[in-house]
Amino acid sequence: MPLKLLQTLSSHQERVWCAAWNPKGDLLASCGGDKAIKIWGKEGEQWVCKSSLDDQHNRTIRSVVWSPCGRMIAAASFDATISIWDKSNGEFECVATLEGHENEVKSVSFSVSGTFLASCSRDKSVWVWEIDGDDFECASVLNKHTQDVKKVKWHPGLDMFASCSYDDTINLYKEDDDDWTCYDILTGHTETVWSVAFDKTGDRLVSCSDDMTLKIWKCYQPGNKQGIQTTGNDPTWKNVCTLSGYHTRSIYDVDWSHTSGLIASVGADDSIRIFKESVSNDNDEPCFEQVEHVEKAHTQDLNCISWNPCDETLVTCSDDMDIKIWKYIET
């Protein structure tokens, strides 16, 4: 099998919602229903829990993310707040608590420039926070979704980002004259869109849904040779491929490797699936084949999957309270 289980990490006392690599790929942060953030690092070949950040949130922590510099962590909680942690003095300390969302915060994401943080909530809103050192100031509140917003994700090279929602849509945002606007709404999924991920170039996006499909979207700039209609100076995103018939229940998370180009997805069927793009490919009608499928990767729902930014290691986490480290080995 191309996917080899390297280690199972057990420290959380309730379901694990999210596990995120730092930019160097040598640390992990995880969070869950036990209201704790765990920091994991390697000792020799083994991953161990280096520290536990507790007592900051009084409800489930749903999402954690590292800043591009690797010094800060942001955590989103069902208590409607976001905690900001800084490691500038060797130990992580909570340096800010961001308030404003009216309900559970589901996801946070730093921009590649490190200038902005995006957050989203069950309150249907997406917030953009401007960062100045340890100061976070609300730059915009965006209310384009009509239901619970599940995930926010920044473009890998530009200060623009995507959000996805219980309303079955994906929204794309950019800064325009010192304000943030939604410039495109992607429709095509027939049920909740749980997660999105950009490819390395940022010209394509993959999404996953309760409708048990993965969709690949491509960005077409104004004046594109394909003749795809655009508005003003804004690009248009089009669905160019749909992967269906693989997962048998809701797909909760998806990630697109920036080193190999592989797509990995997980969900309520307790399985991991990995897809590879065909080499002789038309970029406007890409074809992906399933190259790996691990049944019962965990004993309960898988909530998160993430590629290491530096190699072909994967991390997954689950309702079964475990985190697993995997290695993809090309056959």
C-alpha cells in the first residue's frame, strides 16, 4: 500500500477536530472537544506531545492554524472567540482574544503575507482581521453566506481567500479600495460544502461536500483564450471536474499537496482517499484517478486531513480521539 501508518498520537480526551502543520513541517498543533491545543514535535523518529495549551476556551476548539512565520497560532472556538498564541519567548502565550462573532467560530486562516487573518462562524459571517504585531483589528465583516460558514482558506500567493458554507456555496474574496468584497460565488454542490483547498499555483481549488463529491474549480482571468466570460478586472472560477462515486458518506475535509500535487480527502465513511492527476492532461478538463484508499483509517468519522508542507507525510484526526501520521510512498 502506498500509504503507510507511521504513528498514532493519543493525548486528547475528546474528539479531535483539527491538526495543522507549522510552515517547516516539524511541529503539529491539534485541537478538539477537550478545549485544549496540543503541540507535537519529534524526538528522534517519534512524535511526542511537547505542551498543552489549556484554560483559554470554555467550549470546543474547532480549528487551529499557524502563521506563515511559524511563531503564532490562531485557534477558533465554539465559545465565539479566537485565541492568538505567540511563541516569541520560547513558550506559547495567549497574547490576544478576538471577539465579535455572535456564535461558534468554525475556522481561521492566516494570509500568506501574514498581514491578515480570516475567520468564519455559525453566525453566517466571515471576518477579516488586519494584523500589526500582536494587534488584530477587524478590517471587514462579510455577510454573503446565508447559512453557517464551515471553512476559510487563503490563496497560497495572494491576499485573497475562499469560504464555504452550509448554504452549498463557495465564496471568493479580495481587497478592493481598502475594503473586502466577494467577487465570485461558486455553485454546483447540492449540499453543505465542508472544506476547500488551493493547489500550489492558486489557480485551482478543490472542494468537498455532504453530497459525497469533490469538485475541482479553475480560475480564468479576463481575456482568457478559452473565451470564459469575466466581469471587469475580476477572474471567473469554473467547475472543470467532479469526482464522485468514491466516498460513501459526507466528505469533511480535503487537502491539495503543494509538493506532489496529490489530493487527499476524508469523511464520515472513516476512510482516506488519495487522487492523482493524469499526466497527459487538459488543464481545462482535468482527470484524476484514485491511487490510494484506506478503509477504517480511524474507528470513527475523520474530521481533518493535511499534507506536510515539506514532504509526503499526512496527518489525520478523528472523533475516535486519535491523531495519525501517515507517509505516502509512490509505487
